[in-house]
Amino acid sequence: MVVEHEEQPPLERRSRDPERTKEEILVVSTQEFADRGFAGARVDEIANKTRTTKRMIYYYFGSKELLYMAALERAYEDIRVVEANVDVEHLDPIRAIRRLAELTFDRHEANPNFSRLISQENVQRGQFVTKASGFPRLERPIIKILEQVLERGRAEGVFVRDIDALDVHMLISSFCFFRINNRFTFAASFGRNLVEPDRRAMYREMIGDVVVDYLTTPSPEDH
Amino acid sequence: MVVEHEEQPPLERRSRDPERTKEEILVVSTQEFADRGFAGARVDEIANKTRTTKRMIYYYFGSKELLYMAALERAYEDIRVVEANVDVEHLDPIRAIRRLAELTFDRHEANPNFSRLISQENVQRGQFVTKASGFPRLERPIIKILEQVLERGRAEGVFVRDIDALDVHMLISSFCFFRINNRFTFAASFGRNLVEPDRRAMYREMIGDVVVDYLTTPSPEDH
DNA sequence: GTCCTAATGTACGAACTGGAGAATTCGCGG
DNA sequence: CCGCGAATTCTCCAGTTCGTACATTAGGAC
């Protein structure tokens, strides 16, 4: 949690270091875009919070829009790296599902900026991720992993619900996303703090239970 | 939501009608704020899309901020009215839960602007709903209704899971909210269109199944 | 009709904001 | 130690945007 100090006291490293400069701009702008949205973020403000100047932002990234895209892309990349290292093959299907749910849960909690960036993007109708030109693929490794677990579970006969990995992931993500992202309006409406430490363990377990119960219960005959 | 059909005024109606002017500003600004966010919305643009002028916005609402709050408040009020008219007392607990899930599902689909406004609010850390000064209560009738259904279900022995109405509502809302709100980035990442008509019925049923399965399955002994 | 006030219209300004031209400096290869 | 291009700083600008001062008009009360 970076506290906003108006003018960062002289971390007076002035020497040239393009990589560090670029990286610092990216980190700071991610925070700013997550905090204020694309329209709300100010290029001047981003510059002030780095040890470099606004001109450098344009030098390296070209425009506010391209900077935003770079930040978004980086955020996706971070997630992808985490997911690529998940290993649940040694767990039985039910435990594996729980584990995946917990991973998603933890990821949302540990990295709220990603979710907020995603929120921004969606409010703007995905104006940047949708951009055919130049926006890289956003593929996510977790789907393949989920597919394998579901396959095993079905083979073993423990998962009996007819549903695919994408929809399971959607169910898990929606819960984790909502808990973090909508905590402010939820608290305002219902007076419950969804991220209160005392409740954390309960919610973390809850989403696992929800998914497992769903997967292991046959579809109702009538409806 | 409610379209006034009375005497269809041929758009160039210039006569004075404070109520209509106010209402029109509110409707248009809700759309603009949902589309572009608080920072992204332009007061001039809102004015252009009404039959009145920017001056009137300030005359009636005082500032961009107050206008935003009025729009947000109105959106909550609309939801509250819908929820207040829900009647599931004649249904058995399981069917009642399904019905409530469907209502929430339909509400999110029918009124995406509300969700987007909510998203905005949360990205900004609830800066307006949290505002102690002046922001009205956001209470939601659906919670009481849910409580009654859960109570009945437990009395009848069909609901065995230890969970309260707020968390059930959270589970339902998160699913419905995510499906509508995050559809753009979800499509970009996973190539699945969550609001495609062909899938609609499936998701609508799915969230009911999820909740019912969860409520009717006992907590696992070990973990 | 006259009067009075709520409602509306017009035009403007001060501050902000994304962006860029051009000068300057650093540091590395030779 | 020199030369050169990359990195950085300085400075300014043109367009935008919220907000308002001031003028004007409609229409109900009497």
C-alpha cells in the first residue's frame, strides 16, 4: 500500500537508467489508473509521483492512452505468470478445485489494482482490450488447469454437473472479484465489511464449498 | 425505466416545466456517468443531450458532483422499489430462492447502468456513497425477504448450511454482476460472450442451482 | 393588464491538461 | 579524452472544462 506523499522527498538518484525509469512510470501509472480511472488519472500527477518528468512518459510511452494500455498489459502478464506456476495435479479433484478457488481468492485480495483496472476497462466497455490493433492476447493458463481437474473429477465420478471450465472459473472469479471490488457499495448498502480480517477465512472456504457442492450435485430433474 | 407516453411532446417544446427538465437531466446524466464515469463525463455533453442547457444543471443540481450523487441515489431508489414489490411467500423455500436469484439476475440484465454506476463508485473507493454528509441510506429490501426464506427453509430442514442472508445475497449478486459488468474483459481473455442470448437461460438457471446446492449441502466435516 | 419570481439563455473566464519543440546532459565505445 | 546518440530537462501551448455573471422571459397571482 503506497501512501500518497505529495512530493516524494529527494530519492535523489539522478543517473540515467532507462529500464528503471520506464518501470517506475509503469508502476506508478498502474496505481493511478486503478485509483482514478483512465479519464480521472492525470499525466502530471503520475509524473510527480515518479522521480522523472512528464516528458519522459511521452518519450517512452507516446501518449496517455498507450501508457494505460501498457499498464493493463503488464497487469495481465503478472496474473498469467502466477497462474502458470499453479500445480494441483497431485491433489484429488475436490481438493484441487478448492485449491484453485483459494488461489483465485488470494490473488484478488493480494492484487486489488488488477481488479480495479479490469473494472475500469469494463465500465468503458472494454475500449482498450477490445482494440483490435495492437492489444496482445490475454489468454489465461488457469483454464487449462481447471479443465484437467474437471476431467479427472468426472472420470472418477465425483463431479456430476454438466459445466465447463470457463463457467466454473466465472463462478469463482465473480465471487472473489465482487468481494474485493464492490466492498464499498456493499458496506454502504448492507453494513457488512466484506474484507474484514475476521471474515476472510470464512469467505475463502465458502467459495470452495459453493463450487464443490455445485459440481457434486446432479442437475435437478424438474424445473 | 418508466417511459412517459403522455402526449408525446414534439421535442421542440420550449414551455417551462421544471419537473420535466430536472427529470431529463437526471436520466441523461445517469447514462453519461455510467458510460464515462464521473471524471470522464462532461457537463457540456450532458447538457447537449437534453433539451435544456448547462445552466439548468447548475441551477437545479449545483455541481457536477451533486448531479452524480443525485443520479446514483435515483438508481438505488429504482432498485429499492423493484425489490419492495417482490413476493415469494407463496413459494416453497427452494423455489423461493431460485425465484430471488432469477430476479437479481434479471435486474442486472435489464438495468446495466445501475451496475456500471456501482462499479464507478467502487473504483473510486466509494467516494460518494461513503460521504457521511448528505448521502441517503441505501438499504435494500431484498435482505429481509431473503432472511424470511432462509428461516423457513431451515425450519423445514431443507437448508442445512450455516450462512446468513447477506452472504447469500452476496453470492447471487456477485455472479449476476460479474456476468454483465465484466463481459468485455472476460470475452477478451476467454473468448466467451457471457451475455449471448443462447447462454442466458443456462446462466439464469445456474446461479439458482449453485445457491440451492450450497444451502442444501451440509458443511464438510474436515478441511 | 401588471408585477414578481422562478426558470432559462448567453457568453465568458480561470484553471487545468495532454502534448510537444528544443535545448541540454550523460555515459559509453573508441 | 572525444564524439555521439540516447536519455533527460525546460518551457510553453492550444484545447478543454467546470462553473458563473448577467440578461431575459414565461406565466401565475391579483
